[in-house]
Amino acid sequence: MTPKPLLHPLTTQALASFADNPGHALLLVAPTGSGKMLVANQLVADLLQIAPESVASQPYVKHIQKDKERSISIEQIRLLEGFLSRKVPGGARRIVLIEDAHLLGIDAQNALLKTLEEPPMGTIVLLTVAQERALLPTIRSRASAVAIRRPTQADTSSYFAAQGFAAPAVQRAYAMSGGLPGLMHAVLADDSDHPLVQAATTARQLAGASTFDRLAMVDALAKDREHCLEVLGVLQQMARVTLRSGNATPVWQRILTGCHEASSQLLKSGQPKLVLTNLMLSL
């Protein structure tokens, strides 16, 4: 059985409101590692009034995700035309789920725009996105948005304790993940091959390294923009958790501010090596 997603009460309320009266498009916005796909899968199940385990086998649910190039191509969006042309029996709903929509290129976003402007009747487009600002204003203006808020630490600890994880392990995973449920689960499951666990490991290394050692890591990080954004995102979450604890040193505020600015520059096609070098020097 697919587990229920761990949600902040305000997120639960917002999603329930959308499910009761859905619009034609919704952005599910949260940092990578928040468990957005688990949330999206549950929302699709609620919209179709089926069990979450049945979503993947539904003929009128189209799941679009990144390809081998770690992006979502215009060809993938163009293929939606055939899916959307199918007649849905009995006036049932049809759902397009675009995972990690921030990986849509400009051409792909423009191709998607027509669907968002004139969606076939009964069609709902759900987009999970780590950085809403990575989408064109024309896309954002044609969809409502729900921010998936980070659950409280108490609720998070209870959730993972109920799954059988020991309290010390949960506490360590919370600090390492910044309290992001999806990343926490991967850390607790000891999934060393999970890209987010790799990002969290790199983030911890950067947080504790000297300026010289941080600069030595720039070349490797700069080769993979998506991984770099994941690392910066985890660092920001770690900084927020540490700052809220009241025991933070000034370096964590610099990490939070610097990583936010670096992420913005990378999303605007800044040169990764230059952006990262400036960040490491500022910390």
C-alpha cells in the first residue's frame, strides 16, 4: 500500500480545496526532496477517486518526466496532442502529470502553453516544480499554485517513528535533509544511490569544509547543473533548520543567502563554474 504523504496542515487544506473544485492546471511547488511526487500521486488518486496504487495503470493519466538528457523535451510535450485527442468515456477526468516541470526548456514551455490556454474539457494538468521562477510567467499565470510546506519537526519525527525508524536516526536524517520528507526517507532507507542522498552528502561536505576545499569541489559540481541545484537546495534547507534552532553561527546565514543567490543565477543560465566560485569565496 502506498503510504500517505506527510503534509503540513495548511498544505492538506489547500490540496483538499483543489480536489473539491479543481481548476485546469496546478503547480505543486516545493524544494527537491520534499516528496512532491508522492503528494502528486495522492492528489491524482483523490481527483479520480481511486486508490493511489492504481494511478500508474490508469489509461487517462499521462506521466511526463525527464529523459536521458535530464530534461523535458519539446518532443515529449508535442506527444501530448495524441493523448489529449482521445475521448474519455463517461465524461471522466483526464490528467497530465508533469514531474519536475522546472526541467522544461523554453521551447517545451511554449509548446505546453497552448494546452494550458485551451485544455480539452475534463483535463487537469498537474506540474511539480522545485523552483517556480524557472517557469515562464505565461505558464505561471495560467495555473494556480500550492506550496508544499515543510511539516513540523514533531510531525515528521512521529511519521518516521511510526514507520519503525529509531529516534536518533530520525534526528540525524532531519538535520541532514533539512526536514524534507522525501530526502529524509531516502537517507533513513540508506539509499546511497539516490541522487538526493548524494546531494545531501555533498552539501554536508561543503558546509564543513574550508574555503580551499570548497573551491576544490567547484569543477566537479559545475559539470552537472541539476545536481548542483540539488546540492544548493539541500544546503538552503539545512541552513533554515539550523537558523531556526537558535544555535546557528553567522556562516549559516551566509550559506542561506549565498545559495539562494547562486541558485537564481544558475536558473538564469549563469556560468556554473563562475557562480560556484563566487559562492565558495563568499562563504
